[in-house]
Amino acid sequence: MSASRILLACLWLSLGVALAPARAQTAPDGDVIGLWYYETSFPVGLEGELTLTRRGDRWRGEIGGVSAEGVAQGRVVRLDFAGDGAVLRGYLDERGRLERAYWARREMTHDPRFPEGAAQAYAGPLNLRGEGANRWRATVEPLEDPLTLYLNIYRDAGGVLRAAIRNPEHNRHGPAMQLFVSRDGPTLRLGAAAEPGDLDLSATLMAEPERITMYWQGVNRFVTFTRATPQQAALFTARPRDEPRYVYRQPQDVGDGWQIARARDLGVDEAGLARAVHWITDIDPSARRGWMIHSMAVAYRGRLILDEYFYGYDAATPHDMRSASKALSSVTLGAVMMEGGAITPDTPLTRVMAPFGPFANPDPRKDRILVRHALTHTTGLACDDAFEEPLSPGNESVMQTQREEPNWWRFMLNLPMAHEPGERYAYCSGGINLAGGALTMATGEWLPALFDRTIARRLQFQRYYWNLMPNGEGYVGGGAFVRTRDFLKIGQAYLDGGVWNGQRIATEAYVRDALAPHEPITPETTGLALDQFQNFYYPGAPGEGLGWHNLWVQSGEQRYPAHFTNGNGGQLLLIVPQFDLVVMFTAGNYRTGLWNLERDAIVGDIIIPALNRGAIAPR
């Protein structure tokens, strides 16, 4: 969803705290050392059992004592539950029967964690159950909105009192990943340096019951930590500390379409795969560079051979894919083209988006922007997400914080042109989102429903959520929540030329085109000096694909070509064709710069050496 600028803008600030006095210290810091825990969640609207009924041309929905009514428009019925802002969209077949439906949770603008409007609305498919003629039921599970904080206070090897604050959902960690702790009786100072500074956090240790309270700017409120219970403490580390050392195990068959195999049956060194898991579980989450990976899944020769989860995540948990979900724009385009839809990479954007015009800042270069330019970050619009300061007019943070234009497609096309389309590469979330607008306008389908019909159902996706713009249309600039095993299927289908379990989602020709390098990313195409360029991009890397990136995996002295899509915090889907290998990681390393390190450190150094390096036998 949100680009790094939005995340960085939410850095914690400190405020002084004056609270009731605590008990006297009974031992040198013994009353403060340990693991402390805080959790809360924010309301996400209606949830539970939903009943849908039809009487003639009238539709009615009831959930949690709230009802809504509506009339189908063509083959779409929409019910607005005004009190909680939820929307149901139902789709009828050619005989007028309800065949699928989606629940859209409202935008969380009141959530104090998101002062910039980053908490978008989310839509997810419903599992409809027929109950006789003209009556259906479904269980509504809107995307949750939790906040979990751990505070670990300890003495380091040198005897210095330290602290680490960890937040699994967003990696908000205070003024630094490791904090110095000093105290004056019950008052604690937590700072990035040993000496007081402007960003220090001030807290108070209290007794009866034992707790630590501080003002947390990120939620605009006081938060109270209590001693972590054994159950809570088990989720602070990648795996519970009292759990036996991991030994390789075959993934579970959960009925989601994956062919499961034991690694050794495919000639893979299971001890090597176990070392990859140990690499993750051995990381100290309180370390200065705590590298928190939430999941790792490996498919080899078309079979799932590893599927492991950490920090309380599991196979059923949809994870925030951040910008890795930008690839869904290209994947959906391939499916629409296969169906014969009136859109290709060479479709002019302003032509298909003309109903939203006329656009501000008229410029003949706008008419030369093609869908492929949106997919390769080369629209030429005044947009660049890479830099914190100064923000470009089309930066994702600017787009998402402004409230004047809820239609972000129009917002982008109203921007001035900075370059000729195809001339300059500038990473732009709002730009690739224009591909989603083109798909919506060319097909006449709501983007989440279009993706669900053409991709998710064919790939046997389980629970997932697609984020929405303020006007209710689908956003494809990043931020969809998808299960690790489901996102891995996209990589497997593209490795196999557009086919998953016999279901084709794109032509083989389109897959080759989408993954092939199109736009070079160089100091010249980015307009950056070499030293700046090296801070953001990879010198010598192959060019940008259509919604996909191209790079290599370093394994020993060899480099192997790879296709990937990645997102803030360490979301990474990696395809390595030479080894018939697809790997998926999710992670919570926001704000740390620990992105894509898994590609070489785990895939290159551990997983590839564990594979059968001989000739690949037929599947």
C-alpha cells in the first residue's frame, strides 16, 4: 500500500510524561528489566453473519442488527450499510442468480495511527452459502486493524541498560532500533543516544499492578505496557524460545491447489532448507539490525517443498504485500488480454481514461502515455516516490494525504508532465495505479472483482483483501493483503508460462513480454548522478519488465537471472527460471533498509546450494 515516504512520516516523537509516583525500586533495575507488552485494535465496522435476500428486483442485506437495501443495476447489486460505511457488491450471472459478492470495509480515517490517510478501505470476496431460493448467507471477516507493541528492557554484554521496542505490524520502534535507558526513580528515559535528545521517549514505571506507561505519538494516546505472559512472549521471537530446534518438515496440504512434496524426494538437501529456517529463527529481535521475516515458502519443480511462518504468522494469515502487489496490475492485464479485452500495453492512457477529463496541465505529451509506461514507471508525469525531500507533486504520500481529489487516477493525470513518456525512469506508485484505472475503464469491471474473476479464483486463492481509493475504486499501487502461499502461486504460474494447475491466466507470449526487460534503469534514464543512483538502484541490472523487476541472484561465484516483485519491509516474490524455483518472503522490516537481502543471503547462499544441481528431470 503505502510507500516508504508515508511510513517515514510516521516516525515516533516524544512527549514528557508526568504520572502518579510508582513504588520504590527494590533491586537494581530488577523491577524494569524484562519483556513488556501492549495491544489494542481499532474498529473495522460490521462483521459476523450476513444474510442476503431477494424479493423481485429488491435486495436486502442484514448483519449485526443493521440492514441495507438496493436494486440491481444490470448484473451488479450494491448495498450500502451507511452507519459503518461498509459496502456489499454482488454480481449476478446471466440468469440473474447471485454468483459472487464482495465486502468493502470502510477507510479508517479516524485511526490515530494513520494521520495521513494511509489506512485505505479494503475489499475481500465472500464465501456465499445458498439457503434455498433467493436467500444466501456469508461470514464477513473484514481486514483487522491491530496494534501490538513489545518493550524489551535488558542489560547488554557491557552491562548497559538497553531497550528495544518492536511492532510486528508496522515496525514502529521509537527513535532507534536500540534504545539507551536511564532512570530517575520511577521515571524512565528511552533514547537513541546515551545522553538526552529531542526524540527521547519518557515513561513511568508504576506498581499494583506492575506496568510502564508512556505517551506514544503514533497513536496520540498513552499506552500501558504490562509484563508479557508466556503466550505473548512466545510471539516476540521468530519461534518460541522453548520450542525444539527446527527440523525440516513437509508442508501441509490445506486444499489450496498446491502439489506438496517432501524436499528429499526431489533431490533437495533438507538439512540445507533447515539452515535457511535457522537463519531466521536465530535472529535476536532486539538487535540493532533485527531482521524480522514473517514467512518463507519455496516451490521447486512446481511443488511446494517449504512453507514456514514466524512471529505468530501462519498459513491462513493474509499479509500486507506492500508494493509487491504492484505486479497484480500486469498479471490482471495479461488475463484481460487473453479474454480478448480492448486493452494492451500499447493502449493510450488518456484515451481510455477520457471520461475523467479534461485534465489539468494540458500537454500533448500526455496523449502519448501508454499503459506500458505506467507499468514500467516511465509515464513522464511529475511523480517520483524515491526521494523524501523535496516531494514530487505526484509522490504517493502527497496523493494519499490530499483530500481534494478522491479519484487518484484523475489526480495523477492532472499532474504536469516532467518528461517525454518512456524517456525517464521514476518509481511512482500513483503512476502504476493508472494501469488499474485503464483496466477498470476498458472492461467496465470493478478492479477487485475483475482480479477475483480472472486471477484469484483460477489460482484458488483463499482469504485476501484488495485496497481501495477514497472513491471506492481499486488501488493497485501496492498494499493488497494476500496469503504467502497464494502470492507464491503467481510466481509459479508465470514460471510455467501463464498456467496454474491446468488453468491458464495469461498467454505464454504475454508472460514472456511481461518478464522481459523493457526500460533500462541507469543514471541516464533516472537523471541521477552515479553516487545517488547507487543508493536507490542496482548498477548493471537488466531493464524493467511490465510490472516486474529483473535482477540476479548471487550464489557463490555465480549470478543467476531472476524476475521479482518486492515491497516495503521485505515482501519478495522471486522467480529463478534456471532452477525451476520460486520463493516467497514476507517480513516486517519497515524503516530499516533491510529489503531484498533475502535474495542473496537465503536464496543464493542457502537454498540454491541445497537444490539438486544436476539436470532437472521432468515434473
